Amino acid sequence: MLQIVKTDGKTEFELLRQLEARAGETDRQVTAAVTAILETVRAGGDKAVEDYTRRFDGVDMPLREIGREELSVLAKQCDPAIYASLQRAAESIADFHKRQVTQTWMNTLPDGSIVGQRVRGLARVGIYVPGGTAAYPSSVLMNAIPARIAGVQDIVMVTPPPKNGEFNADVMAAAYIAGVDRVFLCGGAQAVAALAYGTESIPRVDKIVGPGNIFVATAKKLVYGQVDIDMIAGPSEILVLADETADPAYLAADLMSQAEHDKMASSILLTTSAEIAEQTVAEIAKQLPTLSRREIIETSLADYGAILVCRDMDEAVDFANRLAPEHLEVMCEDPLEYIGKLDNAGSVFLGKYAPEPLGDYYAGPNHVLPTGGTARFYSPLSVDSFVKKSGFVYYNRTALEQAADDVIRIAEAEGLTAHANSIKVRF
């Protein structure tokens, strides 16, 4: 069960080191296997993808494409109530991400020179969607909607073919709602390879996003450079800040909601109240028997969970910034007070009525977030993730003449005389 630790300036940082080490390095055998798959698909195209689909997914079928028209038919198989919920979630997600859009700009200076920046969406993006029990329609919305808002011209989704011939209607509905253009039925590292290099049927993309198992994550890591990727995602995590006003039942529920993702998921509570800490442990014991993923939750909490009783909220905030969690909940009397103090977090949830699952599915901010402490320098998936920017410059003769001496002087200081000459020959 969840251990309770009083902070002493040492014990809490031993926990931090344990969390930092939990992901470890990618297994060499996995890397070797994935490298072989990538090379085979790059050389063999569709046939190689079909061979791996037969071998790994147990489905013997030609590579199949689903266009918008068929996608609309499959989407109608979704339960109407779930479809309506997905639509409302999509509206919230779209409204949030539309506010992230940046425009091309241009500035004309008094001497007639012009500088500016052109912003445009990537041409084509690939979205990986896991199959089976790990198929999450919410991730389809979170990946495809900002890409569409960014102006991506072609959104291609890959997902493993159904073994029983029955599609996941929720995933197909989410793809249709979010504006996915076409779906190819293939999964695993071979699908990542197909998106990165292109095959006879699957077009090469500019960026690959979306969650997957260790083989998919390793494949994305290895093709980075050929294409862009969203991030190297590690085990999921939540950190909760709580003062003496927090409700232990809410704290317990939220810690377990994250722990059920994975046995390596991390759920940590920082509180200034020893009483709240004890009551939260009791609430976990009370709520746990009712949950379907009890074994996963128990393992996750025992191995990577903890309750730290801090000396004051300043210490708790400092530790939160040091940990830089994927999800950060603030269960304090005045949660808005902490917005400007919490600098390192993927997404912040303020108050007792903003639990982390609200962000997973509905509120609007993206749930594709940096993990493993990378929130110190990395941001959530956003519209900016799907655009590219180019600067542009126009100078007339007079403007260049005014800048010439400075440019020549800097170029010669760097020993780049050809650079300097490029300016000199114009005068």
C-alpha cells in the first residue's frame, strides 16, 4: 500500500531518484528487433507490412485503407450516447486549441526592408492508435483535432486490424469526428515504419504522433530525424498538492485513477497534514475493492506511489517543480494562488472539482503530455506541434548598404570571408 514519508531534505529526493530511474533504457533486444522491422518495411513496402500483420496480429489480409465515406459508416456503429459525448468533448478540445493558432506576420521597417515569419501546417501527419484493450478514442481526438486546426492537409491514421472483423466503433467515431482523412489497418513497429518511409499504399508523413507499446515507442524513437515525432512517452504520473482542507476521498480516487494505467505509473501526494495523509490511505483501502483494475493499482501504488508530509506548502511547491510531473492537481483552499508558482508540469488541475480525468477526456487542454520530468523543458502536444515556421527577409539597396559594414565585420571576425564577399560584391 501507499507509504507515508515525512520530508527531511533527503528521503524525498531518494524517492525522486527512484522515479527518474523507473523507465530505464530501452531494452537492447527490443531495439534490435524494431530496427530489423524498420529495415524490412523500408525495403519491402506493403508486402512486408502484410507479413508482419500476419505474424504479430494473427490477421491474414491485404493492407486495407478506409476512406472518409467508409469511416462515416463505421462511426454510426458507435453507441449514440458515446458518440454525442465524443462530439461534445471534441468541441471543448477544438475551442481550446483554436486559441493557440499563430499567424504569419510581416514588419516593414522605415528603410524599406521587410522581415517576417510564415506559419503553415505540415503537409501530412500520421496518428498511431493502439488496438485491443488499449484503444482510446480520446487520444484520437487529442491528436487529430490540433493537427486539423493547424492546417495539416492530410491526416493519416494507422491502427491494428480487428482480429474478429469487428472494428472499435468508438475509435472510428472519434476519427470521423476529429477529421481524420484515411485509416490504414496495420499496427506495431511496422506501421510506424510505413508512415516514416512510405510504402506503395501508405504515404510518407512529416510527423508521427500517438501512443503505443514499447515496440511502437522504440520505432518512433528510431525514425526520428526521418520524420518528426510528438515525444518519447514514459510511464504515466500524477502529483497532488493538498492542504488540510482537502477531501481524502477525492485524493484517494484521483491517485488511483492514474495508478490504474500501468504498474509503473506514479501517484504521489504532497500534503502539509499528517491527518490527511492517514485518511487518504484509509480511503484507498475503502475504494480499491470496487475497482476493476485493482491488481494494477495496488502494484503501482506500492512500487511508485508515496505520500510525503511536507513541512509547509512552499516545500511542497519546490518539490513539485523539481519532480516536474505529467499531471499536477492542486487540492488547496485557494488553488488559483498557485498558478504562478508551479512552473514545471504538463497540465495543472486546480481545485476539488477539476480531477485529472476531466483533462483526459473533456476540458480542452491536450492530454498528450511530457513525462519523466521532461515538463521542465517540454510542452504538451498543441497546434504548434503541427506547424512549421520560416522567417523571410527583403532588403533594398539602401537598407543593405546601411547594414553592410556590420555584416562584413562580423563575418570576417568569424573567418568566413566568402560571407563577407557576398556583401562586398554588391557595392
